[in-house]
Amino acid sequence: MRGLLRKDWYMTLRYGKFFLAFVLIYAVIAAFSEMGMLFSLINVMIGGMLVKTLISYEEQSKWDSMAVYLPVTAECIVAEKYVVGLISVALTSLLTAGTIAAACSLSGRGAVLPFGSHVLLLMGAGTLWLALEMPVLFKFGVNKGRIWFALLTALIAGLIGGAGMAGTGRFGEGLGQTGLSAPALTGSMAAFLAAAAALIALSIRLSVHFFRKREF
């Protein structure tokens, strides 16, 4: 897997630079917008899109056809893509939540969520997005999976942010006004992340199955 990770690192350096620009822009927008929770959720999914972009370039260059002849298992090829996606989601979550926390501190306004809870929420959303998106990519490829990608992004952002609107009228703000103590709120977000991580295990098995069934 180390060789596959190195390959994707080189590809990221060459093709993924614009992702960093988008992530930074959306992090700043999230920090100063009244719809900050929405933009932060969208941003973490943009971060997760890095692996989708890498798969797209591999399909264009027919790398996926050659990969089956490498001395690595299908499980390794698939799991490596999940590792890349999870790393990207984690880094984007930290950057986005950190930018929002810094902006709130400098402006003197209160944050919708404590930093730790916000990071866990974003990581949970990004992990859930990967768990649902990756099997589609391995079954249909990037081009045929575009509609599913758009629907999935809107669904996850809408459900999480909309659920947190309760009683506030502002997207996502109800998440920070549940009446839970900070430790309890952090615990609930950690449970959400753990549930999403459990789905990842099932998602990997499904993706391996689809990868083996693909015709190269």
C-alpha cells in the first residue's frame, strides 16, 4: 500500500493544488457567513472529492486497468483510496473548524459549536459521505456517478444542517443549542463519527466486490 499512497501523493501534488485553494476559500466563507455550518459541511465534502478526482485521472489514463496486474490485492487497492479520502476529510475538517474558531475568537462572537465538537461533526459527515460515495465510484466510475455525487452531497449537508436548525431559523445553529453540556455534545458527535466509521468497514467490502466485478 505504501507505493500506492506515494503514487497518489505525487498525483495530489500535480493535480490537487486547486483543491487547497477551494478548501481555503470555503473555510473563510464559512467563518464569516451566517450559513457557516452549511459552508463548512460543503467544504469537508470538497476535501473528500480529492479521492474522486484521483480516481478520475486514473480512469482517463487507464491506470485502473493496469492496477489489477500489480502484486497487490484488490482489498489493498480499494482500501488505499479510502485512506486517502479519510486523510483528506480529516485535514479539511481541522482546517475548516480551526478557521471558524479563529474568526469567532478575533471577532468576539460565539461559535455555533465548540471546536472539538465541530471537528468531530465535520469528520463524521465526511466519513459518511465517503462510505456512501465510494462504492458507487467503484461500480460505475466517476462519469456515471456524477448525479449520485451531487444528490449525496446535498442530502448529507441538508440533513445535518437542517436538523440543527430546530428553533433557531438559522442553518445548523440548533446543533449548538441542544442544552447538552460540552462533554455530552462532544460525546454525541463522537458517536456520530463512530457510526460513520462503522459504515466505512461495510463500504470497503462492497467496493472490493464491485472492483472485482468491473471489466477492464
